[in-house]
Amino acid sequence: MKKIIALTIGLVLLSGCNPTVRIETPSEPIRIEANITIKHEIRIVVEKEVEEMFEDDEGLF
């Protein structure tokens, strides 16, 4: 008899723990802020190398 009462109380307690999942849209729009810095170091290095190549071979063109 005690087992039945304990089992009933346990089932009642477990049935109260009903997990819910809610999917809601945010009230404010999503903001994406990006600070982007683009460096042109590669282009400068290549241009210097090309200029040096033209200076070294003046009869190239």
C-alpha cells in the first residue's frame, strides 16, 4: 500500500515538470555591426617589385 501511495505521489510530482519550448521572434530587429579594415600592403609591395624590374631592364619594352 505504501508503494502505491509513493508511486502515485511520484507520478503527480513528475507530471508537474512539463518542459515547454517556445520560439518567439525578437521585439527589436537584429543588428550586425562590422568594422572592416582592408589593407593594400600586398599591392604596394608588388608594385614596387614591378617598378624595380622595369628599372633594371630598361630595354624590356
